Amino acid sequence: MPVLDERCKAFTEPSRASEQINYAESGRQTRLLTIFTCGCILGSRTNTRAQRTDIVDQQTRSRMMSAIGGKNTKPELALRRALHARGFRFRIHSKHVYGQPDIVLAKYHAVVFVHGCFWHRHQGCRYTTNPSTRSDFWMAKFDANVVRDNMVRTALLANGWRVATVWECALRKPEKISATVECLSTWLVSAEDEIEIE
Ligand SMILES: [Zn+2]
């Protein structure tokens, strides 16, 4: 469990955060811990994104999703290299696991998604910008991504997988990559179902 550092900028709600960590340690934690690469736990939270039904038909969905691509991105490759160097072995983009997670670590019953901040709408992130033109088009596209991410994550958890979400902004600089891999490695050998690293 990363150390809670009260001096850290990410640490804004001391009493709430400590309370939630107690929950985490007592095993009563809701399943998602938000851990910053500085090593702080800002708090735990349940899924704040509302579950919504799909807003477009299946064909439109296919077209939208194929436009995203984003496999084997530079941050994803950096994470894979770092995990491999630490001795973790995994499959990538396995078609045998629902949602084709970027990384599947079968030994740990764990999957890792590396999410681009812009496409997957990393909340509160400086890279999650809003295009100024065709805003309805973009918003529908983004909503669809978020809905799909939630659906995939929920289904995987329901099927006994542990799910890690790593935002690309946590993989942009070498020192951040090290901190992220440290968090992820700790989580992999823990009993937590879910982690989000940003
Ligand atoms: Zn981000």
C-alpha cells in the first residue's frame, strides 16, 4: 500500500482520505483506489460515471471504435517494457479476454488498460481537452468511449478479473513511469480488485 503523504499537493482531504484507507486495510473498501504516481492515495471512490445505455446503434458504435485505434502507443510500450523488466509475464491484446485488455497477467487474474486521457476522458486531466468545433459529434464519441470502458470493466470484474486502469499521463515521463510501475507491481500482488493510476 503506497504511503499517504500529507505534504503532497494531491492530498487535499485528510480526514476523508484516512478514513477510506482504513476501509481499504480492513477489507471493506469499495473496489477502486485512486493512487497518484507521487505515491499518495487521494481517496477511494466508487464508480462515479453513471451507467448509461448505449446512445448509438451497433454499426455506428463499430465505426466509432475503429477510429480510436490506440494500440501499442508509446506509453503502452513503455509500461510493457517496465513490467517485463520487473519479471512480470503477460499477453497483450488477447482476443480471449473480454474487451481485449492491453495487458493480461493471467497468473495474477489481472488485466491492465492503458487509457489515452483525451479519448477516454480522464476527468480533471489537462490533456482531456474539448475540441472547439463539431462539439456534439465529439461529445457523442467520448460518451460512447466512457460507456464502453465502464461496461468492459464491470463485466471483467463480474467475471473474476482484477482490473487496472492506467492513464497515459502517468506514463509521460521516465520518473512517472517508474512510479506507475511501482504502484502497479504492488497492486498485482495485492488482494485489491481494482486500481486506477493517474
Ligand atoms: Zn490524464
